[in-house]
Amino acid sequence: MGIALRRWKWIVLLGWVLMAVLATPLAERIGDVEREDVAAFLPSGVESTEVAALIESAGGEETSTALVVYAAESGRLTDTDLAAIADQHAQVAAELQDTDGVSVSGPEVSDDGAAALIVVDGLSEDAAEDVVPQLRDIVTEPSAGVTVHVTGEAALGVDNNAGDVDAALLLTSMLIVAVLLLATYRSPVLWLLPLFAAVLAVQVARGAVYLLGDAGVTVTELSSAILIVLVFGAATDYAMLLLNRYREELAHHEDHHDAVVVALRRTAPALVASAGTVVLGLLCLLVASLAGLRGLGPIAAAGVVVALGAMVTAFPALLAVVGRRVFWPRIPSPQHPERVGSHRIWARGADLVVRRPRPIAALVTGVLVALAFLTTGVSVSADPIDKVPPGSESVDGYAVAEEHFGDGLQPPLVVVLPEGAGAVEVDEVTAVAQQLPGVAAVTPGESLPGDRPTLRIDLSVPAYGDDGRDVLHDLRSDSADAVPGTIVGGTPAVQLDYKDAALDDVLLVAPLLLLVVSLVIGLLLRSVVAAVLVLSTVLLSLAASFGVSWVIFEHIRGYGPVAADLFIYILVFLVALGVDYNIFLAERIREERRRDTTAGAVRRGLTHTGGVITAAGLVLAGTFFTLAQLPDVTVAEVGIAVAVGVLMDALVVRTFLFPALVTLLGDRTWWPSKPPPAAADATSTTVEAR
């Protein structure tokens, strides 16, 4: 293998560079295959999906409304204020008169005389991206003490959309990784190697995702953003784990090619097992009913496969090309084994865990359980306003509008009657809707293809809350009873249907994910007990991490209730990624068990992997935390929660809880397999730090 590495290193490296170059034009076209329509998120067969499809087939699309709300901070709007608002209304109407389908109405003055409203209706998604900034340029405060905000559905969507953030995410991830690699290895050159290999992996993965999207896999802005941080973080993690073993082997081999071969042979099984666990966990998303989640499974799995491929081929080739001098100024060699680095701190920590496993396990478990109880305060929302960062103009403006104009500003439900329905059927459904509590008004809408009449249902209750859900369910049931074939959609229905489907997917994906991961760990470690240990500690860590994350969401970031799909993202990523570090540690403990007792193997394994796994955890957490910079609250929450969870696994579970439990169980850890036979000279569990 060493001969093959010498012979093929340049070919392998140049092959990856060529793949990245060829993939770059495809990666730049990911936006062409991204979908943000209703069908890209909701399951097929859901009424709101059907309504959206009918509207689209009519040559239209779901439209939204922008609101310009003026409010006096005290007292009422003066005549001068109202005159200035009327002038701005005329200016807005003139500016938007050539925008297709857009109407401008108002200004409407509130009953208390303290606020006025201009309504810009009929905005498509593309039109909203242009019109909302245009409105914010036009409108101004009429006088001192009067505020003005541009809000409404359209403005919420604009403030929630970060645009093309792929380049920013990649650059931020690169910066974080570069800083952490410099701090870890203290070499002015070494940090460039993992970074270069990771960038190759990201470009190839993004090109592959474009091809998946072109083949029909659902690609969304969220999955595209997650792909970048996942591939970059995973690739760098794998590189660091290989690099750490390579540095150790350089102290035993004169030829650095031999050191690369041995390091790859020793780490590849754990890397493949870890990546395989992540891939199989992500593929569990294929059973989800939500199209966006179902598409994320193969997209993220493909990214992890590419990351692993790059780090077991391109990165070793790169190490073989540059040689041991890349570690300058501390170049390890058989003549200078001390330059491998000191493990004294981790040796002392490992010694403490092995000597006091019972109190450490009890203390860490107690703390994690206490943190997990913080999740009892979590609430779930279907309201789009909770997906927009607090303090955004649209959020503040919506609160002002609701204060003065009430719930009448909410988007309507849309009732679509069956083909050929006439005036009698329309009257029947209208009567059914009007008698429902929570319905403020029922007005006729435009007919859809197939001569399907529509009705607009305005609500007097919060559209996205429990009362709005009750109205939606009753309206669907009663209108279908009155006129079979009647369906109900509209923006509130879309959000409520999405929430229900996401919660159902949690119950569907979670058991499958846990089963798959359990089987993979059990087969890898050839132990039922070890698999149960790994999975149970990861699940406890997941619950504790989400508790901590909820505190960050609510008290530090000021977010409101979470979206229902957040639970699936956190579950899949933290279970799949969380087992990685424990698998790597468990594999090292198995290896060390061949020359020592289980307790001694725990000490050796934790000593030699402590530094690199901690650094890898910091890298992966840092890359996911880059998602927190995005204005989409759900995406930011995914980044924060995964970062917290990875740190919890790398710094707490893998460092203290898992090794303490293995020490307590001793050789029973490997049941039903027999523990690897210890070498004859394994009479002591003491590990000397290098």
C-alpha cells in the first residue's frame, strides 16, 4: 500500500482537483433546482397542497400583502400627519401602478385614531422581494412622535429570506476552521491542508446535489445551507482524526509514506463506521412525508460520502506529497518523538475518570437530566412571524398593526368548491362558514380551472393558534359535508398542515433512526452492551442539549416558539453526529484492550484521543454555528442546537460519562463478544503520556 501511495499520490490529488473544477459550474446552479413552493414542503394529498396546485395551474400563484402602518406614540394622528400619509399613499400607488396584479388601498385610520394603514395587496414572491424594499425607501415618518413600519406577510417573507448565502457560509466556515486548526497545531502551514481538502469536498458535494435536484430530489435553501456546513465540518473532523494518528506514527517511521499508510489503516475503519452511521441515519429521512425533509436525507448523505471519500483519498495523498515538514516548527520523527505533543492534561483527566468512575457517572448523569428538564418549557408554533428574527421591522410593525387594527390583518383561508359547483353550492358553503365561531367574513373569490368557485374566509381569531386550527378543521369537515369535494387552503392552512405533518414525521422517523443507529453501532463494536451505552448517552446528551438550546433561543436570542420541523433536524443530526466521537473513542478502547485491561484501555484511549476529538468537536460545532447568522430563525436554531449538542457530546459525554460507564462495566462492556485478549505484559493500567 505504501508503494501504491507513492506511485498514485499525485494522480489521486489531481483527480480530486479536476472533479472540484468540473463540479463548480454545477454548484453555482444549485439555485436553479431549489424549490420553495408549497409542494416542496407539504405532503401530497394535503388540501392546502391541492389548493396551491390549483392556483398555480390557473397561471397564478399564492400572493401576499404588505402593510405600511403609521402609529402615534401617544395620542392621535393629527390632520397634518394624515395629510402626509395621504401624500405617501399617492406616491406608493404611482410607483406600483405598473406592477402586475398589485393593488394599493387606504389609508385606513384605526378606531382609536392613533394609527393608519396602507395595504399593498396581490404581491407574488418575486414581486415582494422588489416591492418591500421599495416601500421602505418611499415611506417616512410624517412627524416627530409618529412611527412607520412596512410589515405584513410579504415583509415577513423578505425579512426571513437571506438570499444566496452559500458563499458567506463557506467563507465563515473556512475562517472558523482555520482559527481552530492554528490553535490546535500551532503550525503556520498545516492548517491549509485540511482546509484545502475540505473545500474540494464541498465543491464536489454541491455539484452532486445539483445533479440530484435535476433528477427530481427536492432541494431547498435550507438543505443547501446545511450541506455546506455539514460537509465542511465533517470533512475537517475526519482530516483531524487522521492527522492526529499520522503525527503519532511519524514518531515511529523514518519514511512519512509509511506513517501515512499506518495512520490510514488504523483510522479508516472508525471513519468509515462513523460516516456510515451518519449516512444511514440521514437516509431515515426518506420515510418523512414532508418533501423538503425527504430530500434532505439523500442530499446530506451524499455530502457525507463525498467528505469521507476526500479524506481517505485526497487528504492522505496531500500528506504524502508535503511530507513531515508540514508540522514545522515541531516536526515529529523517531529522533524527536516528544514533538508529537504532550498528552499530560488528558492523561490526568483519564486517570481521574478511571479512578472515580461511579461519582463521575452519577454527577454527569444528574446534570444532563437536570438540563433535559428545561425542554418542558418548549412550545411549538405555526406562525410565520416566529420564523423572523425579533427586532426586524416586519415583526415590530406587525405588533403595532395588531394593537390598533386587531386580527383582521391576518391572511385568509381559501375555500375551493368542486368542479361545476353553482350558486346553490356556493351559498351552502357560505352559510356553513358564516356560522362557525372565529369567522369574521366570507367573500367570493375568482374561479379556478374546471369552473371551481372559491371563497375567501377572513378570521376573527389568531389564524395560526389553536382557535385558528379549530376553525380550519371545522370548516374542512362541515363544508365537505355540505358540498362533497370542497377543500380548504390558504396561508394559514399551509402553515398548520406543515406543523401537523412535521410532528407526525417525528413519530415516524425517530424509531427508525434509533433502530438503524443501534444496529450499526452493535455490528461495529460487536457488542450489545456497548451499543446501548453509546446510544443511551447520546440520547441523554440530545435532551440536555435541546434544553440548553431552548434557554439560548428564549433568553439570549429572544426567539418565540419553535417550528415543528426543528425537532426532526435536531434529532437526526445530533443522534447521527453525536455517536461519531463515542464510536471513535470506543474503537480506540478496543484497540488498546489488546494490550491492557478494560480500565487501562479506557485510560489509554481517552488519553490519546482526548485532544483531537475535542478539537474536532469544536470544529464541527463552529461550522454549524455559522447557520446562526442567517435571518431564518429555524435555520439559526438548527445551527445553534447542533453546535450545542456536538459540544455536549465531545466535551461531556465522550470525556466523562461514556468512559466512566465503560470502566464501571469492565469486560461486560463487550458482551456478547469476548473482550480482545490482552497482551501478556499487560500488568498495569498506567499510561505514560507522550
